[in-house]
Amino acid sequence: MYYVSVRRHFDSAHGLRGDEGKCEKFHGHRFEVVARVAASQLDRLGMAYDFRVLKKDLEPIIDRLDHTNLNETPPFDEINPSSENIARFIYDELKKSLKVRVESVEVWESPDAWVTYEKG
């Protein structure tokens, strides 16, 4: 199995509804996103999936979140904009457009704190 990953980032602000701590207050992050796809075979060029194509596939999803108030951005206007929910949203959106298997999506909200979502 081959795994291909790309990293992107977006800047957004959010507040976690009901947190009753610091994270309930409106604050911002430079979110890092790592999308990982899997392929069992290589194409005619010897690639499992082209990095450039995966970046292009991820870009419109990231653009929807970049420089927004996540609490006002669907679907986070109805669900909490936690890193966990952001990772699942990106995973689900990416899965809609790809012909290869989406293995996982990581969302980093700081250099030392991140979540990984993979369909189990």
C-alpha cells in the first residue's frame, strides 16, 4: 500500500460553545491540515497519487474555512468547530471528490496539539 500526504494551512477563529473554559472565548489559530490518501497500485508514471492533484483537491475545502469565523461557517454554525469536527468535515468533503481512498485527515491547531480522523 502506498500513502500520499499533503499539508496545507488555513487561518480561522472560533469559540467552542459550552466549553466553560478559555476555549469558549473567541480566538484564532493557524490550522495545519494533513490529508493522507492510499493506493495499492502505481499509475503509468510510477505514482500512487500526484501531490499536485491532491493539493488541488484539498484547496477548495480549505478555501471555505480560511479567514472565517468558523462558528458562522456551515456546518460549524450548527456543530462545534472543534479540531475533531473540522478533521471529519475535511475528510468527508475530500472523500466526495477523490477516486482513491482517503486514509486520514490530521488537523493541527498548534505545533503540539492535533487530532487525526480516519473512518473506522
